[in-house]
Amino acid sequence: MLSGGDVAAKREEIRAYFHATLDRYEQLFEMLHGDEAYFRKPISLRHPLIFYLGHTATFFANKLLLAGLITERINPRLESMFAVGVDEMSWDDLNTAHYDWPSVDEVRIYRNTIRSTVDRLISEVPLTLPIGWDNPWWTILMGIEHERIHLETSSVLIRQHALEYVKPHPAWEPCRKSGPAPQNQLIHVPAGVVSLGKSKADPVYGWDNEYGRHIAEVAAFQAGKYLVSNQEFLAFVEANGYGMESCWEEEGRAWQRHTCAGYPTFWIRHGSEWRLRLMTEEIPMPWDWPVEVNYHEAKAFCNWKAAATGQPFRLPTEDEWYRLYDVAGLSEIPHTEPAAANIHLDYSASSHPVNEFPQGEFYDVAGNVWQWTETPIYPFEGFDIHPHYDDFTTPTFDGRHNLMKGGSWISCGNESLKSARYAFRRHFFQHTGFRYVVADAPAVQQDSHYETDKLLSEYAEFHYGDEYFGVPNFPKALAELAIAAMGDKPAHKALDLGCASGRATFELARHFDDVTGIDFSARFIGQGVQLAGQGVLRYTLTDEGDLVFYKERTLTGLGLDAVKHKVRFYQGDACNLKTLFSGFDLILAANLIDRLYDPAKLLSTIHTRLNLGGLLMIASPYTWLEEHTKKEAWIGGFKRDGESFSTLDGLKEILGNHFKLIQGPQEVPFVIRETRRKFQHTLSEMTMWERIA
Amino acid sequence: MLSGGDVAAKREEIRAYFHATLDRYEQLFEMLHGDEAYFRKPISLRHPLIFYLGHTATFFANKLLLAGLITERINPRLESMFAVGVDEMSWDDLNTAHYDWPSVDEVRIYRNTIRSTVDRLISEVPLTLPIGWDNPWWTILMGIEHERIHLETSSVLIRQHALEYVKPHPAWEPCRKSGPAPQNQLIHVPAGVVSLGKSKADPVYGWDNEYGRHIAEVAAFQAGKYLVSNQEFLAFVEANGYGMESCWEEEGRAWQRHTCAGYPTFWIRHGSEWRLRLMTEEIPMPWDWPVEVNYHEAKAFCNWKAAATGQPFRLPTEDEWYRLYDVAGLSEIPHTEPAAANIHLDYSASSHPVNEFPQGEFYDVAGNVWQWTETPIYPFEGFDIHPHYDDFTTPTFDGRHNLMKGGSWISCGNESLKSARYAFRRHFFQHTGFRYVVADAPAVQQDSHYETDKLLSEYAEFHYGDEYFGVPNFPKALAELAIAAMGDKPAHKALDLGCASGRATFELARHFDDVTGIDFSARFIGQGVQLAGQGVLRYTLTDEGDLVFYKERTLTGLGLDAVKHKVRFYQGDACNLKTLFSGFDLILAANLIDRLYDPAKLLSTIHTRLNLGGLLMIASPYTWLEEHTKKEAWIGGFKRDGESFSTLDGLKEILGNHFKLIQGPQEVPFVIRETRRKFQHTLSEMTMWERIA
């Protein structure tokens, strides 16, 4: 879709895909019965369907504006109403008094205006191939794929709507096949390496979270041959699984208690009979179809099964799903012909039996229903945010959104791809079930955390981010000064005391065999630990007001990957260090002394930790503040015996017995970025001391 | 003393002056009776005299170190004890447990070591003439003059010591003349101009506060022919003046209540007889000698006399004392021959009658006792601090230290000069009395205030001080951008809204006829008002820790003196401006909008204050903070309708109906200095808007 040689043909290909997408989406709403169906909320915490009818059109308007393809709003009033509100909201946000929805006709007319606007753009906007992220056409494709997503999510809302508001539709006929469920069984999956993430040169449109790279070794495990069927899940329901506290994770338990759920949300109990809600009808329970549950229910089932069998049942990780995909011999399913999978509406508007679509030794690795994984969505290394949709993924990097894989019967376009990475809150319902695995290895969680604490984010940028006002990276500059001063002195052990986020610790490891970083704050050293362990640090930066952007730094990108085994981080109090921290050839104390409660205590004993001839490097702006250091403990910056007594005077006095000042004082500048336009710009006075006694 | 052509002779002149000074000072202590006299405190809140014996020697050591004339302390233990403590202290500071004074002999030996050290330096230190501030010899003279000051202040302590601790001394014989006091009378002093302050080229040593320039027109007044005598003051005592609340200023009343004083401190009542305490004896009251009182007593006397006579009695100002000096036809009294005044110990070790030393139509304009003025000491324009004694004067610029003029019988060296400016707390006692004046004009108080509030000091420097990191002065740069953008548009009225300390207000007045500066903070506009009114702004800057230095900026130095009549400052709320503020050709809003509680209210109505075709210039780093602006009132810096909505977007939306964006956005940087090494470095986004409707 992104590449090709014939521009005119590409325009027509995209135009066709655009109209087909909108047609299919609008057709979905033909299942609604009467206007009220648009305005009654299917579930209490989400907007009524009228919103979703307008929303995908407004999304085009918003993104076309950002891309500069249009310069004015199409309909400011509607676009203000339809812009946000896709996610679950709190009660207040959804108070109906706040909304004066337009009529269905008005929204249809609005949709047509958008449709013709985009159609005109497809004819007129200059097109160069391939279409990359920066190409305005990317934004057109973004709008199309966005509508494809809502095709599926709106189909779930329709399935959650009261039956009186929906009606059968010939284009949305469900599967009529059903029978007894097959006996599930575990199949061995050998260990192997999986490779995830696409490159920006990939010829198929993707969302930001799909780009970058993640390679992992997956240990051997066993996986269910079939998705868990309604039949298989019934045993859990009948065993009172929903009431067995021990089966549920804490978050799942809270959900279960809140909802009082006793069985899957689309199951209906009529006396002793079980039925299943589809989009427009209820049918006798198709026991051989995959059960549809949220993550909590799937996880509780696994825990129940593990307890019952003594085997480590759980859900697969994202990596394990890729391993299944590989061993099943699958490859990307083209949308040009019917798939060997229940996907992109090639068969029915519903699930099919779990034993209908074999893929290698398994069934339904892709298609039928989405499959929950154990993996909260996280950014691949090299993750980047598309500037025209900067909050598509990043808000989900919170450890609370788990990935689903495989796609469902209604997944089209990007959704149907192997590379698709959709993540939902763990209590959400989609057309989603699960396959269990039995694995000795725990589910490896990739860190998805973006540091958003203001101070920690600022320090991440200070240590690992960009330079501002042409001021070189400060911890790096200090480390370079230290290494230069070392000359050919022994360089076994270095100590970065008050290491904060740890950049100098890493930089010193370019020269020293063994570098210890110590900071009072576990939160700061956490950044160094994370870089050493995971190789990546992610954080937000404030733009202006509440607007932020997202940043990632890797040890590899910083050229520090080769030294990470030489650094160790510890939490510690510089004024009360354990005796084991000694025998150093260099001690660096950067921006430390004016933050200690008793700087003299450190300085008067620090020679005991340094080898004779070793160097002590102190850098400080001498910003004495009572909140950190009581005035009695300042080592300078006051009048003594009637004369000004500077911190440098204090350093000379305290260190004089054991040290010789061999370099400095010299000012080393640093800049800490607070917002796009606001910075702290400080001069740290560096002095280099050689231990002589 | 500072100039000359013969270096060898100058060495000997200074050597002689040095030894004479030390000799005289040590001779003062010969009046003490027994060792205990050194260790008992004459008054409770000051050190015993042993301290003062050591202190003047330690002062030499400290200042010689600073000047680099010696490189090591002479006696660290004694120098730590003798360095500080000249001023009144609180009870805790003086707790005797803190002091383990050395013996008198030890201090004498220490003094001799210092004496021989300085003597050697006088022989050896290279000498170039004249001796300027930067010359190390200045510091030697500083030590000598410092000892001359303590000659007088220690003589006061001796006078306050119990009689058992003092004994007569042939070199310190008091005056034995006394008789009935003359009847005082008022003499007319015509109006005239006085010129105060010396230049750094002056050939006589001076303290920092004497340099600079102050020229004033003094209105006509009347002045007492004589200093107020003990006799004249007795009427006030006998009228129960000390108990008459209405006579006392508030601060004086508090002092009187605290001390329960009923008559002057050196007066002694024996039944119905009054006697007077001199340094080593009590004598029958010499009624024709000048009364010695503190400022409060002198002021109360004047107030009493004013109430009794209906005439505006008060103390003279410093300017008025200079006027008296001029009309009395006085000129600097050389110390080489006996003066026509009771000064520099030329006659006795005490006062003389008030009618003994005529000077023009007056008596004792100089000499006999110091004379209190109404004037709290303040810095002359061009005041500068000597780096080797940076706290000689500046701590007294607090409005609580009043100047004394004229010198006393013991004032030698610098103290005896017309240019000398000594100021004491108003409740202190020295050998000090007063002359009253009758003047219609109120006593003009010169501003002695150094802005020490951290924020205000930082803003003073931000607007009027130095540039850092090569970043040009921000309000000046904005004014220049504004003036350039005005081209040949009408330039009558400009408004600097959120003017803070007012620099842009002044800068705009280079181009506009009439510039109004408005700020919410009266404290900020106070700086602009002060510059416009007094032409000078003084503030401290933090060096490191508690160390500060002092800075002064004048309108003349900034090249803005010629425009000061075109600026006016008002306190006002930008969100609720009076309607009279309108009809402007330019409105500048610099670093304002993100500090308002309702920026939209200002922006949506600001066109009504601007002439059609006029310019609105907005500069802001868009640092939105909830403490200033509730989130609901931010005009940008958030997500709106799902998309990032910047402050610039908000400005365009709000201003769009009446303005055209004609320049910018462009970043204008600014730097705010916090300490010697710590700065805020910020980019303010400037946009220029022309009113079109």
C-alpha cells in the first residue's frame, strides 16, 4: 500500500481502499434498529454509537489539519463533540447533560462532506512514492486504518447493545456451524528466537508501536492446540471459578467483585440453558466456538487449571505468540483472497469452531478471536511517535494495557497483520479469547515505563538527552576531565558518588575496570540500573503546559553498551558510606557537596577510600540551601572571622591535610531542561585533588 | 597621606603614623585598673576590653591576608577570638562560657608581633604613589584608621566601665574649665547648595561610604548657635521629658521604656546634685559642656521644644550640617597643628564648654562632641565597596543607623575630617550630642535601601544589571524589536503591561512620547519608580551561600536619564485594567500571559485599548503553572479535541478577530541570575500583532 511505481494507480488503490473502509463502517451501523439505537449507550461508561459514527470522520479532519492538507475545520461544532471520548470515561465526563448530540442525518451529511474532502485530496495532493511517515499521504492512510479499528470496536458495542436496538443484516450473517468442542491438548513448542518490530521501510502501514526492534530467545513451552472453547471454559464456570478468590489476580479480583460476574459477558443463562450473544441475536451456546473473555477471566482460568493440575498454566507472552506463529509456519495473510483463517470478514460475522482453521499443528494462531497475552504493551527499542498521532500508543505504556494478538473474524487492514499490536485495559471486552500455555519460564515482562516524574525526567534528559545552548553533556564532560587527569595512573576502581542517573558512572567505565555509582536516591539510580539491565531509558519531556513528548535513549545509541558490565549502582548515603566502598583510584563527587547534610563528614574522611596518588574530583555550583544543609554544616559561603569564607576556602581547609589541588578551579557548565523554553543554566566549579597523605 | 613623590619619605611618614596610632591606642588601656578591668564587661551586650585590645591587631592580620601581604595567620587561635564582635550582640552570643580570653600579657605579645610584622611590611612592600584603592598599602592605612576608630569607641567603653576598674592617667587629663551655660539662640542659615562625597583621586584615606557624589539644595533654616548644653538639656529632664510619651518617636519610646532612662547616661544624680561621668572620674556637672545623648534623647528634646514653642525644632540633616560647615567658613582641620576646635586630642580628654570654640557665627560645628543628624546613612551615587572590607558600611544601609557629624575631642585621623561619615544605631552612646535647627522643610531622607529580597534583587539585575552567557538585556531587546516594528507609525502612547521592574518602560520612552508601566506588584514597580525619582537602584546579589555583593545602577549610567519624564508607573491588574488605560499605539506584554489568572480576559479585550493599526507585542515562555493560572484558564498547552493545542494556537484563536500576526513567532532569550553560578535561561516566544479591526 505504501510503495509502488505508478502514482496514478496508487491514487486509485488508496481511493478504493478508503471508500471500501467507509462503506463497511457505515454498513455496520445498518444493524442498528431505529434512531434511539444511536443515542442510547450500550454500556454505561462509553459514548453512544452516534459518537462513533461521527468520530472516525472527525479523526480525518483533525489529522488532515495537522498534516496541512486542509487549513480549516470542516464543522467545528461537530468536530469538538466527536474528537475525544473513545476510551472509558468517568461518570462525570459522560453526563448526558454535557452532550447535545446531532441527528443521525446531520452526522451522515458530515461524514459525506469528509468523504468527498478526502476523495478530492486523494485526487489532488501531490504524491511521491513510497509513502513514508513524513509524507502527508501517511495521514490519509492513518485515517483509513483508524476507521478499520473502529469497525471492530464498534462491532463490540453493537454486540453489547440491547437486542431491541439491533436487527439482523444480510451482510453481517454469523456462522451457523457448531458442534461439540474437541478435547484440547498441549503441544510442545521448542525453544527459539523471535524477531519483532518492523522497519520504517516496511511497505505496509503500521502504527507507531509496531516499529523498532525486539529480539528474544524464547524457552521451550507447551501450548494448547486450540483456543479455549466455550465448552472448556464451562468447567471453570461450573467449578465456581468466578467465586474462587485464589484463582484471581488482585486486579482481576477487584473487577470480578465490582461487576459480580459469574460467567463470560456474552454468555446468557436461561434456566439451565446457556446461550451466546452475537451482534444481532442470541443463539444456543456454540460449545466449540472460542470463549470470549477479558484478560482477568482468562488469567483466572489458567490459575485454576494450574492449581488443579500442578502444571504452570498461564497465558502466552507476546514473544511466545510469535514463536507459535513461526512454528505454525504462518506468514502474513494477504487480504486479496480468502484467508486460511477466520479473519477480515472472509467467512462470517462471528466466531467459528476452534477446530476449523488448522495452522501447522495448531488451530487459530491467527484469526477467529483475538488472544490475550501476559504482556503489557511496551515500546520496542527505537520506538518513535508519529507526530500526527502522538497519543495513539504512549498513554498505554502504563503497565495496565495488555497486548492481544492474532486478530478476530472482523479484523481488517492493519489489524489483521502479524505485526499489529493492540493493547487494551485488562478488563475490556473485545472479540477476544485465549490460548493457554504451560511454561516453566515466568512470563518475561518488558519494561513499558515512561518516566513522567518531573525531576526524574529532567535528570534523564540532563544525563542522557540532548544538549542545549551548545553546552556539552555535563557528566560526560566531567568523566572526560577525570580520565584526562588520570594520565597513566592505575585505573582499576572508580567511584561516582552522588551519581544521580548514572551517566558519569558509565562514561568512567570507558577508562576504569570497575565503576561504582552511589546515590542517596533509589529513584535516580533506577535509571542507571535500567540502562545497564535493559539498555533503554524512556521518559517524557514537557513541551508547554500539559503537552509532553516522549523520548528514548539506549545504551547502544550512547556508545556505552560495551562497558555496561563494568558499572554497578548502589543506594547509599555519602555522609555515611559503608567501609567496603574503598580502594578507589578516582572518586568523582559531582553536584554533591551542597546537597549533603554533613559535607565536612564526607570530605574529612574521603581520603580513606582513595588510594594514595588517587584523584578526588569535586564539582559543585556551591548552591547552599538550608533545606539540604543546615547553615552550621555549610563548609563555605559565609563570613568567618569577619571575612568572606568561600566554599573553595572550606575545601582547601578540610582537604588540605591529605590532598594537593592539582587542577582547577574551573567552571564546567550544565543545563537542565524544564520545558521547551525554560532551562536551568549553571556553572559547576571543578577542582581536582590528588591524595598525597 | 596617599600621594607624594618620595617613596622613602612616604614609608617613614606611614611608619610614624602607624606607631603613633598603636601607641595612643595602647595608652588608652593604661587607664584600666588591674587585670580584671580587661575581663569585666563595661556594658552587658558588648565584649570586655580585652577583646578590643586584641581586635585592632587581628584586623591588621585579616586585611593583610586579604591583600596578600602576608600568607599565613599570625595566631589562628587569637585571631579567631578577636575577629568579630564589635557590635552589640544578643545575650547568647556573649555567653561568657563561649570565651576563654587570653591573658593581657599574651595579647600584648600578640600586638607586638603584629606591630613588628606591619613595621617590616612598611619597609619591604613595594610602594608606588599615589596609593589607590587597589594598592596593598591602602590596606595598611585601613588598619591604621580602623585602630583610630577604636581609639574613640574604646574610650566610650572605658567611660562606661565601673570606676573601680579605671584610674586617672596624665596623658588623659580632662578639661577643668566649666561655668554657667550661655543662653542658646537661633541663627539664620540662608539657602544654598551643598556638595558631598569625595573622589577616588582624593589624597586622603577614606572609608567606602565617603566616596561618590551627592549634591543638594538646602532650604533656609535656623540653627542653634551652640550645641545643646547640659544646662539647656536639664530643662527637658526637669520637665519630666523622659516620661512624656508624646515627645518620643516610637523607636525611642521603646528604648526609653526598656532602659527606664530618666536623664542622660553619663549623668549621675546624687540627691539633688548632678554630676558627670568622664573616663576615669565623676565631676560636678559642667553645665556649659555639651550634653551627651543618643539620637532618641536628642530627638525627644527637639520634639518637646517644638511642642512648647510651636516652632519646627528638629535635628539637622547631614546636608544641613554641610551647609552649617560652609556658612561657618570652615575648611578641613589639619592634624599637624592644634585645631581651632576641640578635636583630635589637641586640648583635653573630655568636652569643653560649648562657648569656647567659635566657628563663624556658630560654635563647635566641628569638634567637642559628635552631633546627631536626622539622616540615616545612605550610599552616595557611585558608592562602591572596598573589596577588603566589604561589610564596613553596607550592613548600616538599613535605615536604622543615623549619621553623626563633626567629630569629638578624641576623633583623630579620618574621624576628624569633614568628609567622615560614621553612623550608629540610634540608641548607641558615643561622645555625641546635638545642635537643633528650626526648619520648615521636613528632613529629607535619602534612600539607603539595598534591595535584598531575593526575587526583587534578581529582577533588578535582570532588568538593569549585567548580561550573562552573552544574552542581551531582555526588556531592552524587546523594546528595540517593538520600536523597529513601529516603523513610522504614530508613537505617542505605549503601554508596558506587566512591566515588573520597568526597564522596557524606560526603553520604550526612547521612541514614544508617553509610556505607562503597569504591574500587579507594587514591589516591582517600586524599582522603576525609584529609578525615575531618585535615579538610582541598589541591590545585593548572592555570590554563594550567605555571601553577597552590592550593586548600584543609575538611570544616567543606563543612558535613560533624558527619558525619565516620559514614563509613569501604576499598580494594576492586567485582567481588570481601568478604562483610562487606552488609546495606545503599542502594548507590550512581556512574560505576562502565563502569570495571569485569566489571560483570555485580557487578550479578548485588549484591542479596545489599542489604536487601530497599533501593535500588540506578546512575549512569553508559556510556562503555565497552576499556581498562577488554573488549568481551565490556560489558553494553550493542552490537548483539545484530541490534538495538541499550543499557546500560539490559543493566541491566534483569541486575537484572530482583531489582529493580524505580522512578525514572529521568534524566540527572545533571557537570563535571570540567582547566584554567581546558577541561572535561569529561558526562551520567550515573541509574536507581534497589528490591530486590524
